[in-house]
Amino acid sequence: MNTPIPPPPGAPDWEYCVHRADNGDDLVSCPGVRVSGQAACLAHLPDADRDAYLAGLAPGADIDHRGTPFTESLLGALLAALRGPATGGPLLGEAQFDSATFQGDAGFDSATFKGNAHFGSVTFKRAALFRSAIFQRDAGFKSATFQGDAGFQWATFQGDAGFKSATFQGDAGFQWATFQGDAKFETATFKSDSWFKSAVFKSRAQFDSTTFHGDAWFDSTTFLLTAYFDSATFENNAGFESATFQGDAWFVRAVFERALSLGPAVCAGSVFLSGAMFGSPVTLSFAARQLLCQRTRWSSMVELRLRYATVVFTDAVLEYPLTIGAQADPFICFDGQPAAEQALANAPDTAVRIASLRGVDAAHLVLADVDLSKCLFTGTVHLDQLRLEGTCSFATVPSGTHWQCWRPVRFTQRRTLAEEHHWRARQPTTGQGWNTAVAVAAHVGPAQLAPVYRALRKSFEDGKNEPGAADFYYGEMEMRRHDRTSTTRAERGLLHGYWLLSGYGLRASRALGWLTAGMLLTIMLMMGFGLPQESPKQEATGTVPSGGGRVTFEIDKDDPQNPTRDRFTGKRFEKALNVTLNSVVFRSSGQDLTTAGTYIEMTSRLLEPTLLALAVLAIRGRIKR
């Protein structure tokens, strides 16, 4: 009987329980901590000693029952001894239940934990009920296993709630719970459904690397600080309808295997989906300031309905059609009520802005009613297959008149890329009004921008939007004209002339202006040098051969003489105008001209109809469908 009892397998460092076996003779041990002044844990105390211990407890007392195997009746007796008269629920001070085992329902309903609540490595073999429980300091459930349902409805965690690596084999209910400290669910496993509906997280909500095998419902949940779901796995539905994130929402590298919808949710900060994976068709509805989707993989059809958001889609992988669209009106939840957007009350507008599509294969991408004025397109693959629906706006050139070096410049309005703005803003001789690049934007030049403009032009043309494609053709030609690396000097000279005469065949006013100037110059030259002083008269001379009566007349006409006086008269202007109009439109004037006038008319016949054709081409480009 005096032989030391070896500790039970895996026994912790505390003084373990030693009690008699059922036969009443042998001494055995269990991992339960000894009750103060006793050699056994609460579960193995003799009835009289247990009753005396429970009678000595008062509401708010500190308790230490680590490793103790609790039956439902034993836990009920312990909590009854701690029941407070004011609240009617158990009132606990420092509560230590590490490694304890609860065989029946663990009913902590309406309990108040004034001190730290330690439930590390606890095993709940049936339901763990903490409804309306209050944890005034830290609640530790690290590595706990809930084999039945775990109900924490209406629970209040005034300190940190530690559920790191906990396993919930049944349903886990945290509806209407309040977490005033950090809620730590890192690496936890929910094997059935988890319910956080209407819960309030006043500090950080940490669900990093958490696995949700069942449905995860966070409907109407409020996150007052940052919510972390990094590397979390959602194997079924992930419900965040009417959820509100007052800080950022982190879903970096999260996996959504069969989620049907995510949202509508409101985020006052940024939603991070970078590196996340979506394995099934899903609809994401967010009203957020920023949505970051770098390197996100979308393995099925996806629709993103957004409000307020600036979207970064760099290097995202699209395997099926994906639509990013702006939602004009507030989202309507399943209860028929609009989503509350008070967290975004100070946002400038509800517009959705795309910040970057670099590295994206745009063959499956559809953009609807979004702002592309600051979007970075360089590096986008299959950009010519991008579909733009509704009203998609681009950046425009600076309005008004600007000084460029020593001369005033006025730009004709057209749609441009943000990267052209960045490139022009870096040029030392550029005018004001071009937007400078943000810090993360790579510097690109005309050689990189010309193919981007070309691809967008083709995308508009394939959509039968010729007027819209015209602006991108203009941008492509501008980049070719300024490209000093892949465009030869001769080609740049031709492009300069094409731009100067007609704006690459897209500026009818410019072509008509040059045509008018050319015609006026032709008229002036005709009046000054092309029309003869007087119209030459025909003369007839006759020759009579000797010995015959036949007379032959040879008619000849003097060459037109260059004018020497009265060149600029009304009559000569009328003739010059007639010659010029005929040379432009009808190709033949029928007028007697001097030698200089003949060459002037030939030049006019070559240049001025070309300018007229360019004007017609520009008009056609703006009205063609």
C-alpha cells in the first residue's frame, strides 16, 4: 500500500489524483488535479468529502479542476454551488479546466467567468452549452475537442477567447455572442456547421488556417476591427450576408471550395482576397473601399457585384468567365432590406474603379459600368478579347489650353490609358494636366503602350463600336509616333505628317482646316501667277498653193502670258476659285493657265482631294457602326 503510484500516461505536471479502484483495495491514479487538502480529484472524492468541498464554495470562487473527468451530474453540482443569487447563473473566478473531460452535456448556460477561463485541451463528448455565459477575462479553449454540439449563444467574452486548434465535431453555435477581446480561432476545425450569426467582434477576429467542413454562417456579424481569415478553408457555404467589417477583411490564400455566394457585405476598409482560390461558381457582393485580388485563382464562373471599391486584379488566374460589375443601388439582402452602408458614409461616390489588370488573361473577363481611368493594362494577356459592357470610362487628355515649352497646346478630347498619362508626365517638355504615376506603377513607354492600344481598339471593333475604337487607334498611332526604339525615323516622319494633316484620319476639323488653307493658297497663287493676263485669242492664217483653188487654214493660239498688272481683281478671283474647286472636286477646270498655273493645278489636284478624303474618313469613323 506504500508503493508510490505511477502517474497516468500523459499526466501533466500538477499533482494527479490517487484513489481506490472499484474493488476497494488497489490504489489507482487519473490525470485530474487534486482537490485542495485531498489526495483525489473532484470526480473521485468520497461523497462526504465532495459534499463538504462543494458546500465550502461561494459564488465567484476560484476553481481548479484540470484533467478532471466530469459527468453531467458532477458538473451540475459544481455549478450549482457557484450559482450567484443576483444573476441566477454560476459565478466563477479563475476557472481552470485544462485537459478536463466532460462526459455529458457541459451546461455553462448564463455562467459568469470573472477570472481567466482555462479550457485548454478540454474534451466535450456531448454538447458544450455556454449560452449567455460571460467571460470577464480570458477564456482559453486551446486544443479543446467538442464531440457534441457547442453552444456559445449570447456568450460575452470580456477578455480574449482562445479557441486555437480547437475541434468542433458537432454544430458550433456562437450566435449573438460578444467578443470584447481577441477571438482566437486559428487552426480550429469545424467539422459540422458553425454559426456566428449576429455575433459582435469588438477586437481582432482571428480565423487564420481555420477549416470549416460544414457551412460557415457569419450573417449579420459585426467586426469592429480587422477580421483575419488567412488560409482558411471553406468546404461548403460561406455566408457573410449583411456582415459589416469596420476594419479590413483578410481572406488571403483562403480556399472556397463550394461557396455559392459571399455577401452582400459592407467593409469600411479593404477586402484582401489575394492568393485565394474559388473552386465553384460563386457570386461576391461587396461594398468596400478596396478589393485586392492579386494572384487569386477562379476555377469556375464568378460574378463580382461591387460598390465603392477600387479593384486590384494583378496576376489573377481566370479559367472561366468572370464579370466585374458596378451595382448602382444598395444591395438587397434575403430579408428584403437594403444592406446597411453607414460605414462608407464618407466615401466620395459609389463608383467601382479598376486599378490594375496586369498579368490577367482577359479572354474570360467582362467589365460592366466600371471606371478604368486609373487602370494599368500593360502585361494583360488577350486584351483584344476583353468585353466591356455598359458605361466604362477611361482617362481623358487634359482639357483647356496648356503651355508646352514655349507654345500653347490644346488637346482634342479622347480616351486614354492611365499609363500614357504617367509616361507623358515624366517627359520634361510635356504640358501640365497629365496624371503622375503611383509609387507601385512600373514605368512603361510608347513601345509597350502601342500594343495595348491596338488590342483595346480590336476589342471595341469586335463589339461593333467603331467610334469607341477610334480613340484607341489614335492612341496607338501617337505611341508609334513617339516610339524611338522600334519605329524608324522615316516612319516617324510620315506619322508626324499624318498627325499634322488630319490627326491620323480621325480629326475632320483639322483636315478641313488644311483643305481650306490649301484652297485659299491655291486661289492666291492662281490669281498671282496661274491665270494669264488675258485669255489668248485664236488666229487663222491661210495658204493658197500655186495653181490651185483650194485654201487650207491652220488655226493656232498664242501661249498664255503671265500677268504683269491687275492680278488681284474680282474677275480673276472668280476664275481662280473656279479652277480650285474644279481641281478639288471635279478634277478638271478647263481654264487656260500659264505654265506656273498648270503646275499649281497639278499640285492642287494631288493634295487637296487627299485632304478632303481624310475629312470624309474622319467623319465616317465617328458615325460608323
